[in-house]
Amino acid sequence: MPNSEAPGSGTTRGRGRGRGPRRGLGRGVVASILIVVGCLLVPVGVLAVWSSNQVSDTDRYVDTVAPLASSPPVQNAIADRVSDAVTKRLDVPSAVNGAIDALEDRGLPAKLGERLSAVSGPISDGVDGFVHAKTLQVVQSPAFAKVWTEANRAAHQQIDKILSGDGSDVLTIQGDTVTLDLGPLVQLVEQRLVDAGLNVANAIPDVNLTYPIAQSDALVKAQRGYKLLNALGWIAPIAAFLLIGAGVFVARDRRKALIGAGLGVAIAMTLLGAGLIAGRHVFLDQVADRAAGEAFFDTLVRFVRNGLRALLVLGLVIAAGAYLSGPSPTAVRVRTFFTRTLNRGDRGSSWVGEHKGLLRAAVVAAGVLALAFWDRPTGLVVLALALLVLAGLAMVELLGRPAASA
């Protein structure tokens, strides 16, 4: 009987040892899949939050595009287009020639009339420069900034409609180009010209001036992405967080899984940054004025860039913290150095020593809450919070060590 039981028990132990590696391998595969999928969802979550908070929300959208009113490339692009439209309607050379003909009919000498005709070109150029200067003054004035803000607030629903594919009265598709109506701005410039003494501006007919924004094929792609991101909303970031957390929890070596998750988030944010660079080039290929397009794109996506930088730094901080808590020689040397530094001196607090675990959790929780409730944190904010958390943990270790006499 003892001999018959020995093989059985040995076989049972052998099977248990055989199932252990397979079970561990399965957990590792599941954890890796969860973490990878979660990291891939992080960029989608960033874009979804940006779309729902910055593009779909009227107040935040107005706050986002408000700086464009003072952007020199945008101001110059609008001033050039409006002043060109106004000077074409004024037709200064024809007006000068008509005035000369009228003077000749009233007895003006022919030679004097020829001399006046010779300077009609410089006169026309002078009027063109005057119109452009007045137009630029209008665009650079505080009144234009106020009009710009109010116009964007009123037009936001129209922009949302065009991105949703419902059409718009202000933004329309003409052929293969999306255009913006500049008629109200032309009327404002005409009034300023009349106020400056150029009464001929009263005779300018109504101007139906438009400004091309993008090609319609690019708009269709933007519509699809806009609908998808709005549908995801906060679902994508929450799902990414849950998947990454589940992957770390399932993993056998959670410290290594946390390192992988932090690096995965950093890599995902790097890829998102590269995607923004590529999207910027594609967008600029669709606009008429490259300088104005650069200003508009950079202003509109600046919060996406801040978000991806913050998450990139956060991922690197988490990965570095998990690595330094491990058994590698480098991590041990770093911990030993700080331990020896903190152990200098003979002061300590028995109360802190008894509650070190609770105090550590409180310091980390304070850092997490500060990051969660920080409005639009940047990479520098995340780095500063991480350093403050490390300083708080170091202070807990310093005050919680036993006294030298003990």
C-alpha cells in the first residue's frame, strides 16, 4: 500500500506542478491582452474627451478659438481677403479716369488730363494701401475680438451641424470646398472706410465674400470621426482605465505589469502625437492660407497636446516608480542611497512610525486627487505632482524612522 500510494501521490504532485506554469502562462497572456487593448484605447479616450468637451461644448469651443482673434496670421489672412474684395468693388482706376474725363469736359487742358491719367496707377495703389490699413485696423481692434467671440458663439451650432452632416447656413459646401461667409466683416470695414472719409465706399454693392476652409472629401472624414468620438464620449477613457487595471490585477508579477502599462501609455501618447503631426499636414493641404491654417489647427488641438503630454509623463512616472520598487541592482542602489540619506540624524516620531502605511496611502491619494481635479493638467503639472508625492513619502520615511537611541 505505501508503494502504491507513493506513485499516485507523486503523480498528483507532478500534475500540480505541470498545471502551475500553464496557468501562469494563461494569466500572463490575458494580462498582456488587457493591458495592450487598454493602452490602445487611451488615445481614443483623449480624442473622445476633447471632442465632447472642446468641440461639442459651446462655451469651451468659444474659449478655445477666442485667441485666434489676436493671432497675426489669422488677422492678416482675413484682412487681405476682405481688403482685396473691397478694392475690387471700389474700382479706383475707373473712378480716377471718370473724374479726369469729367474735368476735361469742364475745360481741363488735355495735357493736364494726360498727366493726371499717368498718376492714376499710384493713386489706385495708395487707395488700396489705405483700404488694407483700415481693414487691418478693424481686424486688430478690440471690437473685432468681441465680434469674433460673439460670431463663434452664434455659429457653433452651425459648425456642429456641418460636422454632423446636417448642413449649415454659415458653413456650406460649394463644389468640393467648404467656405466661411465673410459678408458681415466686409460691411464693418465699409463703414469704417466711410467714417475715415472715403465716401465712395458708400457706393460699394453688397459683397458675397467667402473664405475657403477645407475640401469636402476631408470634411466627410472629419464628420465620421466626429460622430464616432461623440458616441464614445467618456466610455473610451473609462474602458481604458478598467482594462489596464484588470490587466495589472490578473498578472502574476503585478510590478512588471505596471511597468509595461506605464510604458504602454507613454508609447500610445507618442503615437497620438505623431498622428497629430500627420493630421496637421493633411489639414494644411486643404486650406487656402497655410499660416492661418497653422494658427487655427494649433489653437484647436492645444488641449489634446496638453493631455497627451500629461499622460505621457504620468505613464513614465508610473513605470519608473514600479521599476525602482523592484529587486534590480539599480533599483536597490537607488533605494539604499535614499534610505541612508534619510537615516542621517537621530530624530523620529513614534506616531508616524506606527502609522506609516496610512500616511503613505494618504500622500499618494492626495496626489491622485489633485491630478484628477486639476483643470487641464499639463506634463509639467504631472511631473510637479509626482515630485511632491515623492517628497511627501520621503518626509514620512524621515519622520517615521526609529530614534537613534532605540
